[in-house]
Amino acid sequence: MTDESVGWADRTVQKVRRLLPERQIIIRTEGETSYLRLSTALQVSVVAIWIGVAGWVGFATVGFQNQKEMIAEKADAISRSRQAYRKLLDQVSDYQLSIVGITRDLKETEAHLRGLFSQNEELKQDLSSTEVALRSSEEERSRIASARKQMNDQLELFSSELRQITGKNNALEAHIGTLRQHLAVVEAEKAEIAAERAALDDRLWALHNELEASSAKVALLESNVRGLKTDLRTVILERSAVAVDNDTLRAQVADLESTLDSERDAHRRELVEISERTHGQIAKVEDVIRRTGLKLDKVVPLRPEDATGKGGPFQPVSPDMTLSDEDDALRVELDRRLDRWQQVVSFYTALPLAKPLEQYYITSYFGRRKDPINGRYSVHSGVDLAGPYKQEVTATAPGVVSFAGRRTAYGRVIDVDHGHGLVTRYAHLAKIKVKVGQRVDLGTTIALLGSSGRSTGPHVHYEVRYNDKPINPSKFMKAGIHVQQQAKTGD
């Protein structure tokens, strides 16, 4: 060592001795006087211890603040996850409403097409009746032509008979001289012939009138036939136009069906993803519940209809569609998973997974142990967490204070009921800061750490009870650490 360093050390020692000179404390007891000597070295040791304690308190305060901020961030993350889940349910409802609207439009289009098909059938029937009427008109026209031919034959026959009568008259005039005796007979015959001729003229006139009437009727029928042909061409054109409209509508229906299939596939994929995510989240929550030591089949038992194994891809259906057996089974599977999710989450939110103290170390574990006071073996129904005196004790899960007061061995004690048969107990407290019936949240300060009751030093006796039976609290705290690690890794 150099002279300079030795001189510096001496100066330092001298300064310390000036600041902390040797002191004596005079103590008088029943007339006797005694002295307590406080050397400089002892005072330096006390100051060093005081500085160390102050540093440790500062470090503990900073750590507590960091842990408090971390818990707040976890709570915010849980809130955001719940909001995202609600938003996803709203999107599923919107998809279902859009599919119902598309199905309703398809039904209206199908009804319109059926109306067009019925109109097409009525046009076909009208066309058939028109063709039958046209064939009837042609048959009547053939009958009229046949009657006209018969009338011409009769006229030729009458002309022949007239020529014969004229010949007879000429013969009679040539032989008038010889046949005077027969004049009366011939005149009688002439009268009869004249009468017959008059009747024949009347008959010819009547036949002529009938022929004109038949010609007018034929002209009317020909006009009707021309009108029917025009109507037939119009019907054929309208039928072509209807066929074009039908093709257009069929193309539109095909497009709508294609769009509906695409929407249905997208909707199916989204619901399959929801179902798979729900299944994964259920498995994670069930794993956390198992880590606490609780028996899953007792705390959140499966319903009888959910006890058998089921599975397969999820395929959603529209309310207006006929459900097949497979579609109905898939819908039931999704409902089962959602019900199971609500069931396990309701129990999961009541689990006391947090730690009641920020700074602690375990001085006594759950189960069989030696009693710290009498040294005999006994059953310890919780864990003892030692820490700084009057450190804040916080609720490890939301719940309602069911007891807050003194109990013989526990000293000052608080019971918090979290529902579902779960209760946490905090004993040997220095001060109670809540009342019976008060609702507390996760992280709410409920007491201060102490050493009341049957205790050997400042600590918190922490219990977790299910249906009034104690369970190892360490498993709950380890499960909470596992949840925090999953949140950090994003699993």
C-alpha cells in the first residue's frame, strides 16, 4: 500500500469517529445504575443494517409495482379476448341472416319461373285448339266444294231434259195436222211441262242463293284462317321470346346458386374454424383445471349426451334448407362445444390462480408436517407464506367475503366465496380491510400480513377449499404461473 492510500484510509476513519463517537447509555433499575456502551463499530454496523433494510424495502416496492402493472396488462388482454369472441359471434349471426335473405330471393325467383312455365303451357293449349278449328274449317270447305259439284251435275241433267222437251215440241208442231185429235192431251202435257219448268226455275234460283251464301261463308272462313295464321305467328314469336327469357332466368339462377355455394362454403369454413378454436380453448381451460388438482369430471362434469365421442368437419346449414342427418349432427356438435365452453369458462373464472402476496417464501407446505409449536406431526390444510410485516394481502380471484373476523387458532381470518363451491381462506392477519358481503375483484387488497392467532411469526396461512374440503394451494399457484407463461408465448 502507498502512503497516499494509507492517509486516505486514516482520514476516513477519523471522519467516521467524529460522526459516530463512542456513546454510553445510562440505565437505572431499582436504584442500580448500569451502562450500555455503544462503540463506533457497533454504530457503523447499525447504520449499515439500516441502509440495507431501506434498500430492500425500495427494491420490494418497485417489484410490487411491476407485478401490479403486469396483472393489469393480463386483465386487459383477457377483456380484449372476450370482446373479440363477442364480435365473432355477431359476425356469425350476420352471416346467418345474409344466407336467409339469399334463400328467400331464390324462392321468389323459383315462383316467378313457375308462373312463366304455366303461361307457356296455356299458350300451347291455345295453339292446339286453334289447329283443331283450322282443320274443321278445311273439312267444311271440302263439303261445300262437293255440294257445288253436285249442283253442277243437276244443272247439266236439267239442261239435257230441256233439250229433250224442245225436241218433243218440234215433233208435235210438225205433226200438228195429224195429231189434232190428240191436242187436248198435248195441251195438257204442255201445261204439266210448264208447271215443271216453273218449279225447276224456282229450284235453280234457290240453289243459286244457297251457292252465294256458301261463297260468303267460305270467304269468311278464309278470313278467319288468315287471322288464325297471324295469331299463330304471334304466338310462335312470343313463345321464342319466353324461351329466351327462360334461358336468361336459368343463367341468373345458376349464377345465384354459384354465389350461394361460395357464400355457404365461406360460412362453413368460418364456422369450422370457430368450432376448432372453441375446442382448443376448452382443452386449454380443462388442462388448467386439472393442474389445480381438482377432478374435472366432478367440478365440471360432462352431460350424458356429451359423454360419447363425436367429431367430423363442421358444415353449417340455412334455417330454410332441409337438414340431412350429417348436417344436424354437426350443428348439435357445435352447440355442444359452445355449451361446454360456457360451462368450463364459468368455473375457470372462479379459480384462485393468483398469489395472495407479491413478496413471499413458503415456510410450511400443504399436507403432513411437524407442528411448529409442539413439534408433533399434524395435517396442514394450507400453505404458510412468510413476508414483510403488514404487507398487503390481495384476493386471488373475484368473489364475495363470507367471513371476516377472529377464529381461535387462525387469529384474524378472511374467507372469500368464489362460487362453484370454491372458497379461499387468509389467516394470521394483522388487519382486515373488508366486510362480510363485500364483493372483491382479483387483486383487491383485503388485509395486511401479520402474526395473529397461533403463529410463530409474520406470515399468511393460505387455504383453498372445494365443497369445504382443503386442496393444495400450491397447485393453484403453479397453474396460474402456467397460464401466465402461455399468455407470454401466445399459446
